[in-house]
Amino acid sequence: MMTMLTPRQILDRLVAFPTVSRESNLDLIDWLETYLNEQGVKCFRHWNEDRQKAALIAHAGPWVEGAVVLSGHSDVVPVEGQVWTSDPWTVVERDGRLFGRGTCDMKGFVALAVWAVVKAQGRGVARPLQLALSYDEEIGCTGAPPMIRTMQDVVPKGDIALIGEPSRMKVITGHKGGTGYAVHVKGYEVHSSLLPEGVSAVMEAARLISWVNDHNDEIQARPRGVVGGRFHPPFTTLHVGRIQGGTADNITAGDCRFAVEMRCVPDDDPEAHAGAFRAEAQKLDAALKARRPEAGVHLEKFFDVSPLRPEVEGPAEALARALTGDNATGVVSYGTEAGQFQDAGYSAVVIGPGDIAQAHQADEYLEVSEFQAGQRFMERLLERLG
């Protein structure tokens, strides 16, 4: 049997796998599944469509319903273009910090979760503990929903999901949801002196971007919702971060591309905002086709993340608060997989070691004290399950 590893040893192994979202995560999954199987933990995979990535589902304890699920993701963001002072794929400890890509977001939590699952299996627990490790979280939380569906078929249904995104071990009971559309405006090229005979994709795209600005103004003028008022900012936002298009200054642009992301407070209806944007795009599409049949607007949804809605007397919140003593109200504006677990019938909260401000940064780090606090949390959880 493989020797039981410490949380730090597991973290070192996990960070050494460069599981950037564009690459396969199978080397990490292979190693982790082998390790868990050696420790007597039952494991199952959910494969993506081309079988280049997999989610890992593990179950420790009695084969009964009611498990606590420790949820994390295996993928990390790229390091290209960032200046690191040490190898991003090797955990380096200095000044009370653990440096390395993913130490904070979120292999630190995953290492602790793996350690806790092995401990639960070894000591025996009355209530089962499960691990749910997804892929493609960093590109829109697209890997969790099919993984969660597979969980319903291969392991007994859990009750509580603890999503370990960095929260400094504070209990997060709500976060914004989000959706995003890739927009392609197709124009018709002519010399700019003949502007009325062509269609400038750039100028027409500007109409949609102007609508986004106007819609933001409209949202901010509305009364704040009870839940939304807890967030910063306390309302839904729509954003365009990049735009590209055109061939030359004196040619009407044949193409223009940009993306719109929407981050919605939980008491807003994301579909209402998305539907309003689609309607405006369809209106522009019809107008452009009336001028030139080759022109138009094409939308493609590239992510859709459910909000985490604060629960009334939610069991996940009660458990996390009992284990931490944290009674403060915590909400965040970034998205996680917690809302997707909630959609599937789990009570869910976000709680994990590390500060979100360190996520995705050069010289990303996790404070040693946070890692230790996470281990104490897991130890108290094991006592509760036992």
C-alpha cells in the first residue's frame, strides 16, 4: 500500500502537474486515482467528450446517502506572460507562504480534501465523505454540471457541498451568477468613401456595446434587491473587455468580434438580462441583413454559471459555521461551482483557504497559516462525521 501522504506532500504532487485548462488533466487524475485506490477509497471518473480530461469522484465511508461533498477543480490558469521568481510548477516555501501555480486557486484545498477523504476511509466514519474534482472551471465552470450528473449514478447522493474556493476560511453563502456571449458582427467591405453601400461591422458592433452601457445605467437606477444589496457592487453588471475587427482605416469593417459577460446578483433573473441582449442583437441582425444579406450578428454562449443563493437555515451553512465559528454574512462577486451543486439539490457554501486576490497572479501563493487553518477545519469535519 502506498504510504499515506501529508497535506503538504499531496499539494507538492498536485502543483507539479501543469493542468492549465487548455491541456489534459489526465496525468493528475491518474496519479490521484491510484493513490486513493491504494488507500481503499472508491473512485469513479466522468470523462469529457474527447476523453482528454476527466473529473474524479471519490467516496469514503458507508455506502449510504447523506455525504458531505468536498468540491474542487483540477485546472489552473496559464503562467505565460507572467514573471515568476521561482518555478510555478514547484511549491516553494518562503516567508510563511507556499508559492506555486494553483496553491491558492485551488490545489491547496484539493490537497486538504484528498487528505481528509483518505483519513475518513482509514478511521471509519458514520457519515460518508466524498470528493468531487472537476475540470474546466477556469474557462466557465463547464466541467462541473456533467460531473454532478454522473455523481448521481455512481455514488450515493450527498446532502452538503463545501466548495473550496479561496475565502480565507470564511463562510460564503452567496455569489453572483454569470453568463457570457461571444459576438460576431459580420459586415460588408467597401471603400470608406462609399460608406452607405457597405456595412461597417465595427460601427454596428458599437451599437450593441452602447446598448450594454445603457443597460448598465438602467440596472443601477433600479432599487436594490435584498440579497443583491449585500454585494459589491450591489447590482448586476454587463461588461465588454476586448474588441477586434476591421482591415484598414479606409475600408468598412467586414468583421468585428467581442464578448459580453454578465454577472448577476442572486435575486436577479439572469435570463432577463441575457434575453434582452439577445433581442437587441436579433434586432440589429435583421437591420443589417436588410441592407446586405451577407451581413448580420451571430451569438454564441461561452459560459453559464448559476448564482449561489443564500439558503434559509441551510445545512451546509450550519455545518461550516459550526466548524469555524464564523457567523458573519459573506458574499462574493466572483462565480464558483457552488450554484451548480445547489441547482442539483445540494445545500452549498464556499469555504477554503487562501485569498482570492492571489488567484491567477504571478508568484501566486497560499499562506502557510491558511493551509494550517484548512487542515484544522478538515480535522473538525472528520470528528463531526465520525
